[in-house]
Amino acid sequence: MNFALSTDQENIQRHLTDLLTDICTPQYVQNCDEQQKPPREAFDALAKNGWLGLIAPESLGGAGGSATDLAVMLDVLGYHFEELGLWVFRNLTYGCYAVMKHGTQEQIDYLVPKVITGEMSFCFGLTEPDSGSDASALTTKATKHDDEYILNGRKVYTSGMDISDYCLLVARTSTLERKQQGITTFLVDTKLPGIEVKKLQTLGQRSIGTTEVLYSDVHIPASSILGKLDHGWTGADDYLCYERLCLSAARTGAARSAFEIALDYAKNRVQFGKPIGKFQAVSHKLAEMKSMLDIAQTMVYRYAWLMEQGKNTRQDAAILKLYTSESYKSISDMCLQILGGYGYCMEYPMQRFFRDSRLATIGGGTSEIQKNIIASSLGL
């Protein structure tokens, strides 16, 4: 493995940093969080400058970027504003990666160019009130009727549904021997009659947040199916592995941002006649965080490389998700401790990192579930 970024990847870092330093200022991020307002201006700027087409094929107007290119981009986005990175990752994962991999040519030609230009946003509808960690136990049904399907059910934690044009919805189309069978993924227009969206109030991730969605006799055409009927779970599992790369990259960038704030504070905050970073109790926290950051970033790029080689496994994705999530949570906690009372005040950004990072070990597969996957791969 070559751990050096290519010239093009260094350019991704530099150009994105220049763009977001100008648009996605600390005050802008604070306003989005406090007002629970999606970072539309920053998102539109990314679209205008072609970043939403990073992984799309050149034949459709994209850049044909690799998994490592994507990791580099999301790391920078997460550094400037984690929720902006999560908005972008959902579009690229569910509106581009999933559609390119399992979509019909008609679906690809219609949807992917609109993702590239920012005309369309995507979200993912999987979790239900009674099927969280046991995700394949879902009960939302899509019943065949002539040349369409009728959706009925309830989803929770469909993040970004209220600002999305399409939801990649996972529903049950048949009752077969194994619960993973008889599941189909659908591309659902979020504006269809019968869809009711309720914004959920959460501890963190307030800018875009998450929703509860009720589907009541929603009519969708059979052409909305993504992939094969009754074989959607394999695709959904694949999208989750791709998601874990994206989440890990964005959250490692966010963790680095929190770390740099705490490091700067430790160098300049004077108590007992010297900067608090000179005290071992503080300096050891920073040393531990620096180690976690370096390991997390190395793991992100290693997993991206494995994806490019076609060698990534569910175990690899679980290890990556577990480590980067737990590291982000630990880093934000230690950073807040270093800032003390200032870290606890809503006026300063550290409390946002602390709140937002708490979702990392819950959303997208809990840390406990990642450990179950890893243990299973060991034959346990």
C-alpha cells in the first residue's frame, strides 16, 4: 500500500478547503445548528463547483473518482461541518453509488445527472419502530397491484427525508423462509400522496436532523424497484458498507476539527502561570487523541483501498465503523473537558461536537452490532 495521497487528491483537499473556509464559516455552522437550518448555501456551492459528481462516471458528467477520492472529500467536509458531509454522503451513496450499481439504464440516466447538479437529494429509509439493530425484521410492506406497488408502514430515523426528493426505501414484498429474503428496495418520490413526515427533536445533528415517516397507501410504479424483486437485502447491506466508509471519513474530519480547537486552547489558556497544555493531565489527553486520529484516518484510507481492490468485507466495514465512531465520541469528550466551562457553554462550538458525536456509536449500526459482526467473522 502507498499511504501518500496523489496530486489530484491533494488538490481535492486544497480546493475544498479554500471553498469551505470562505462559505462554511464557524458562524455559519453555528447558525445552521441553532436555527435547525440545513446548510443549503454550502451544499449549493459544492454543486456549482462540481463536487457532487465526484464518484459519478465521466459519461454522465461526473469526475469518475475513487473510494479514496471520496474519503478525502468527506474528511474535509466533516472538518468544516459534519452535517454538510452527511448530506453529501447520502446523495452520493443512495443517489449515485446504489443507482449506478443496481439501477436500470433509465433510472441511471434520469437520477444520477440530477444528483451531480444538486437538483435532487436522497435519503435512506430502513429503520422502523420495531426493527432497529435487527434491521432485516422490517415490516413495511409493498403490495403488488397491477403495474404498481402500494406501500404501507412506518419508518423512523430517516435522516434528511424532509429535504430529499427521493428515498431509497427498504420494504417487504414477500414472506419467505428467512427474514432477509422477500425484501425489495424502491426509489420513492418523497412528494407522493400518502407520505407523512414528522421531524424528530434530537440531542445533536440539529441542522438536518432526522424524521419519522408514515406511508399510508402510497402508490409507486413497479419501475421504482432498484435491483431485483425480493433480493433487495443484499443491496442494502452493500450500501451500508459503503455508508460506513463515508460516515467514518466525515466523522474523522470532525474529530480532527474538535482536536485542533482543544489543542489551540491548551497552548493559549494560562493557569497557575503557564499554558494548561504544559500540565501532564492535559498533554496526555492530547497525545492520546492525536494517536486515535492518526489510526482512524489510516483505517479510513485502508478501507477505501480495499474497496478499490474489491477486497473489502463486512468485517472490515464493521471494524472501521466501530473504531472511528468510538474515537470521535472519546475525542469530543476529552476536548470538552480540556475547554472546561467554555466547552460546556452553548456559545462555543465544542458542545456541538460533543452532542453530534454521540450519534456516531448509535446511528448507522451501533457499536454493539459492529462487535457482533466482527465476532461472527471470527467464528464466534
